Amino acid sequence: MLRRQSARESAARTYARALPIVPVRARGLTIEGADGRRYLDCLSGAGDLALGHNHPVVLEAIRRVLDSGAPLNVLDLATPVKDAFITELFHTLPPGLADRARVRFCGPAGSDAVETACELVRAATGRTGLITFTAACHAKPAGPPDAPTVVRAIRLPYPQDYRCPFGVGGEAGADLAARWTESVLDDPGSGVPLPAGMIVEPVQGEGGVIPATDVWLRRMRQLTAERSVPLIVDETQTGVGRTGAFWAVEHSGVTPDVMVLSKAIGGSLPLAVVVHRDDLDIGESGAPTGTFRGNQLAMAAGTATLAHVRENHLAERAATLGARMLHQLRGLAADFPCVGDVRGRGLMIGVEFVNPEGEAAEDAGAAGAAGAAGEVGGVGGFGGFGRGPGGVVGGDWIGGGTGGRRRDDAVEASAVSVSGASVVPDRARRPLPAAPELAAAVQRECLRRGLIVGLGGRHASVVRLLPPLTITDEQAAAVLDRLADAVRAAARCPGGAAAAPSTP
């Protein structure tokens, strides 16, 4: 089967190339391959499986629909299955949104929901631009520049500690990122007209598991609210308890104007919706929808999943177990210099691999920001809002005025200044070069030990763990043991001597 797949399917295969297995049975965290081997699945369908594979409540919900003789696809017609799904979804929405929310069903993928959200705010505001952030992956399909549904987007710095775009990290880095955004919105010389909306992931998933700080998210809410710019929160991968709250945005106490939901809300089946404030609902004719927006099996599976997570407090469980796993993984980082950073929130965890013998160079994001050479000027350029190289969104220009640089350029700067706030980058904390080959080796070694993990982040150098919320303490310990053993083995590989552990 693997040979036939290679011969007949496109080279665009991603997971299949890195994970050459043939699953035939699955339950919970465990997958069994056609060769009889069993694997612990910490990829979870790229986050689709909040309850793991074939959870009994999901299977029972699907059987009930099949046995009832109900239609399986009804476009946007009302059905008892849809009514139950919407009722359960509204039970879970963040306070402040549920009381005045509308839900719009669209095509079954997260990219469909993102496109729907973009068209929603464009129609409601009469504006066309969009603000998003570096390393975001909202997966909206690209199109020709003059296509009416293509939203022109500008990407701004997203705060993080390890590869801070300003080279400082912490609260100072988040504050500078917020100031940068404020300057772009308010400075007539920035070249950015007031946008139709701002879209943000509370935790960047494909970007390398980078949690936004709660303070920064609250600042984005303040900036957008004061300027009547709708705030779109993309909860495609972070939703349904994954990060330790039912919706990741709840950690910050922020109430968004629009939420993009997909993946886990379908209980392992294709489903995507946009939830938005009622005053944005203008019902524009021809808005993106999709033939399969009436998927009844997905709605039934989604209702069962949402209710099970809510009733069994699985978000709280994810917060507790995730904190414990992060603590243990940081111990791994202390033993292996090749582990540059361990980060995450709840059961959304990333381990970034680096070359410990490489020179700690200035971060590319800091280089682009420093190109402004003073206060923020005109933004260096625009790009279509679509998947670009590395699976990120939009044109990849950051930096002000003529000092803007592509993110892969290297420029030297002694300080970053945004609206008068000058910070000297801390050279001692500059990140080490990414090690994608080592991360891929760790993924292979994990597979040999019966553990399935994903890759993401800068140059695919981040090993990502997305276990189901139903993972037990014993299973979590097994996952960490296998991962640690895989890191140890990959570090011993030829050419990996520099990545050897610092302790015996």
C-alpha cells in the first residue's frame, strides 16, 4: 500500500512522507498499523481528535443519526441534529459573545471558515485590508491579486520569548509588538489603511506552538475596539479544551467579535463554522458557504464531543496535565543543549531543536523590525492572504519604510525603537540556529519507538505534541519516556555529536 501510495499520489503528501505507516485500527491514544505495530498518537489528526480515536460517545452519536434514517447532508436547512449542535456550541462560547452571537456554517475546512470570516468583516465594514501576524497559518486559499475574495493582508510582529522579533522577549517584547501594531494603525505614513479586521491565533500552532501573552491579547482587543476594527480569533487548532480553557482566548478574558472554529468541533469529521456578533450579520448574498456545510454526521459527532469535554471538565484536566508535561520536558531541555526551547499551553506543546554549536545570530524578526531605524514608517509591502512558503499567511514583509527587509535577510542593528520606546536587544539571549534535520531525526526515532509526533515552526524545527484530552497519566509518562529516548538516540546520530547531552 505504501508503494502504491507513493506511485499514485501527489508529492504534496505531507504526513504520509514523514510517517510511513498504514493505520487499520485505532482507539483513544492508540493506533494499530497493518504490520501489527501499535503507536501512541500525539498528532491527533493535527488537533482534530479532542477525545482521541473512535471515542464511544462519538461513535454512538454517529450511529444514532445513521439508524434514524435522517438525511446526511441538507445544505443550510434546519434539522434536529443541527439545532442540538448549535445549542451545545452556544453553551461553551466565551461570556459576552454567546448572548449576541450568530453562527455561520461554511465549507468543512478551517480554510473555508477563515475565508468566510474575512468576507464577513469586509462586507460589514466596507474595508478590504486585514492585519495578521508573522508565522500565522490561517490556511486561507490564495487567489489572483485582483480576485474579489482575496483579502490583502499585512503581517505584524507576533510576540514570543525565544525568537522575539525585537530581541528582548518577555513583557518588554510583547509591549514593543503592541506599540508596533498601534503605530501601524494610527500613523498615516504607515501605508496601511484602517483594515476590515485583525485575525490572530491565541497560540500559533503550525507556527511552532507559540502562545500569545494574555496582556498582549488584551492590548489587541483594546486597539481594535477603539478603532472599530473587528477582532477575529482563529480557534481552529486551539479550541475545545486544547489549551486548558474551552477556548484559548478565554485565558486572556478577551471577547472577540468573530471566532473561526474547525477541527475538534466536528468530533473527528469535517466541520467548520464562524461565530460572530449579531451586528456584523448583514447576510450578504453570495458570501462563501459550501455545499457540505450541512454535514449531519459531523454535527452529531461535534455535539457529543463538545458536551463530553464540557461535562467532564477536560479543559481543566488539559491545563493540569499539560503543565506537568511542560515541566518534565524542560528538564529534558536542561540535559540536551540541542533543545532550544520548550513551550506551550495545556496539551498543545512544542519542543524546538537547535544547533548548539551554531553562532547565536540576531533573530530575523528583530532584523526586520530594526530596519525601521527609528519610529515605524511605511510598512515594507503587502502580500495576498494565502499560504506562502512554510505554510504561513500572506506576504512576508515586515519593517518600516524603506528600511523594511524580508524576514530571511540579515541586518545588524544596535536597538529597536517603536514610537519612542527604545530597547537594546540582549545579545546573550539570542536564539541558536534552528535544526530542522535534528527535529526530523527525532520524529523518525519517535516513530521507531511507537510514538507519532508532528513537526512545525521555523524551518520545521519544532516537534509538536497534540495528545487527546483523554490521555491518562500513565500514557503521558510513556509519551515523555519515548520522546526522551528518541532525543537521546537522535543526538547520537552521525553528525549529531554537537547535540549530545551535557550530562551523562
